[in-house]
Amino acid sequence: MIDAPNRAGDVPSSLMLIALSRPGVLQLCRLACALPRASILVGERHLDLIEGLENPAEGIEGGLGARVPALMSGFDQLVFFLSVGAVVRLIAPHLRSKHRDPGVLAVDAGARFVVPLVSGHIGGANAFAERVAGMLGATAVITTASEAVETIAVDILGRELGWRVEAPEINLRRAAASVVDGEPVVLIQETGARDWWRGPGPLPDNICVRSALDGLDLDRFRAVLLVTGRRIPADLRQRLGERLVVYRPEGHRT
């Protein structure tokens, strides 16, 4: 069997590793050694390759198609050791929304690349892809816009600090587009931990950070990200409309 990577730290609460080919199952075994609580689904003719693993395991004869609905609804993360095209065809009929779908990763049979396909932000697939890539010595291929241009991800900003976002979907989409397109954006932080920026370099120039609303010409900005523990006045909400995204740090929920 291929040498196992180092064990992981935090893992998704429910995780399924899936492979059908012999090369894919061999790479799956490497990851399963590091993730002993992950469930395993492999081609039945390759069950001998997973003997000795601690993981709950099952063999499957034939195609995966009939199993996909249960996989999509039953796990937080799915890791397929299959091509991107094959995984896309399997999951496409069963996608619901980014708020409900599990994170789905595709890993090639040589474990060179780990590609998060859906639920990269809210479902945690991007972060988990980075960790899986680290365990396998692979490269995570992250294609979501905020990661590609090294800026903030509006929909999950501060999540690791316990922040909760309050905004309609249209506000989130507009703010995210403004951030990625380099348009003027202001982040006003009235409360909460200050170490929310985890990017590889400095915060992009189009994002202005302030500690209070006072003296700001809000009409200059295409998006207003407000980190606060107070109620938002109705007139401010009306004035900002779809430009406003509110974040509530833990302990400051209304």
C-alpha cells in the first residue's frame, strides 16, 4: 500500500471518500489512513486494497449514479477520486443550492490535483481541498473569484471568528462582485476581532477599512460591509439598499 500522509486536524463531521479504479482506490487509501472516521465507497473488485483500514467501508458493483442522491444528502463533504468531468455528470442532476449542497472535491487518480467543484465557500470545499492537498502532497485548484484575485470572500467573512452574515442574497452577490471587480468598498468595523483578514498579502487597495460611520461619504462606495452589534437604523438600511452587508460577531447578535 502507498505510504500514508500525516493525520489531519479538524475534519468534516461526515465525510465520504469514493473511488472506482485501482489507481483511485490506492490514493483513497492514503487519505483514509489520515482520516479514519471517513466513510469509504469503492469498486467491489478492489475491496482487497482497503483491508486493514479502520474506516467504515462498502463495495459497489457497477456505476455510482444510483447512489449519488443519498451521498449528496447524507454527507458534509464528498471526495471523488475521479475526473472532474465524471464527477460533474454524476452530481449535476442533484444540485440544489450552495446553502444546501455538500462540498464536493474531485481528485485525479494520480493525486496530483484536488479540485473543489461546488460549495467552495459556504460548504467549506475550498478550505477542505487545501487540507486534502496538503495531506496528499497535491495541488489544490481553487477557482472561486475571491481566492483567484486574493481578496475577501464576502459570504464567509469572519466565519472562523464566529461572525454571522445578515444580508439578502442579492446584497451578497452585488458586494462580492464589487470586491472582485476592484470597485470601492468600505468595511466599517465597530466591534469584533480585528484579525479577520487571512489573505497571503495586504488587503486589496479597493477595500477601505474604518472603525465608524462618522464622517464617511457612503455614496462613494459600491458596497458597505458593516461589522456591528447594534441595530441598523431603518433610514440607513433604506439609503444603502442592496449595497449593505451586515456581520454580527459572536456575542453581538440582535
